[in-house]
Amino acid sequence: MVLGLAIWFWVSRSALKIIAVILPTIIAWVAAKITAEYAFGAIQHMLEEIAAPGKLPMITFVFAVCGVLGGLVGSTILTFGLSFVCKEFGAFENWARVVMPGTVLGILLELSAKDDKFALHLGTLLPLFLGWQMTVAAIIGYCIVPRTGDGKLAPH
């Protein structure tokens, strides 16, 4: 909804363009989830193959690794969808501004694991959703507004 409003206010009042941003956003969410789950399953399968029977070794921060992969896929799909609607996302700089933090913030998936030994594990996806969505939405908002070469807002 936030991206739809951003498109409405700063890019176009076309309902088709708003849908063209919301649809890739939903696809990016689903693809990021599937990617993280697939990575987790692949890591578990590899551990089962190399482990002694009945002893599955534990890997620290496996959710963080899976979250980074999911963040990469999700932020890339989202940016790709935005590039069809916003001419500003044709520039590599804006792609990098969204994809790099979106990838790194996937680390917050680690906080969803419930572990009483590590005080930062909260057992919820709330840190991931709040951190990822607010940061990526703010960066997209920054990138949507046209600027001149000196970083100042371009006249309309």
C-alpha cells in the first residue's frame, strides 16, 4: 500500500501503474519466502548427508543466511517491478540503493528463531517486517523523487 501511494503521489495517478507496482511487491514477498525456505531445506539436507546417523549438527545463524538469500531475491524482484513504472529505477544507483540494504536486512530473519540462550532471538518475524519494509520503502521514496546532478530536488 505504501508503494502504491508513493506511485500515486510522485509518479502517476494511473491505476494500472499502481497495480504494476503492487503485483511485483506481492510476488517479491512470496519469492523471498520460497527462497529462504528452499535454502533452509537445502542446508538441512546437506547436513543430514554429512552428519553421523542420528546426530544432526547445529549451524549458527542459518536463518540469517537464508534471510539474506530471500532478501536478495525479494528486493531484486521489487526493484525490477519498479523499473517498469518509474524511469528513475533505470539507473544502476537506484537498483543498488534498494537491493543492497534489502539483501543485508534479510539477516533479521535470524531473530525469528526461538532460542533462550541468545537474548536477541525474539521468536517473531516482526523485526524483519518492520526493519526491511520501512528501510526499503524509505529508500524507494528517496529514489522516486527526481534530482538534479548536485543532489537537489529537480524542478517539476
